[in-house]
Amino acid sequence: MPRLLLSDEHWSKLREILLSKAIYNNGMGVH
């Protein structure tokens, strides 16, 4: 199913962006 593959790639990219944002925000909040 192409949808699953597309959503999987989409989620992997979204997770990377969200994780980087969360780390950046947390770092700014802590420091």
C-alpha cells in the first residue's frame, strides 16, 4: 500500500523535525 509507505516516510520526517524542535525548545528553556 503506497499510502502506508508515504505516511511512514512522512511520519519519520515529522518525528525528526518535532524531536529537533523539542530538543531545541527544551535546551532554550533549561539554558
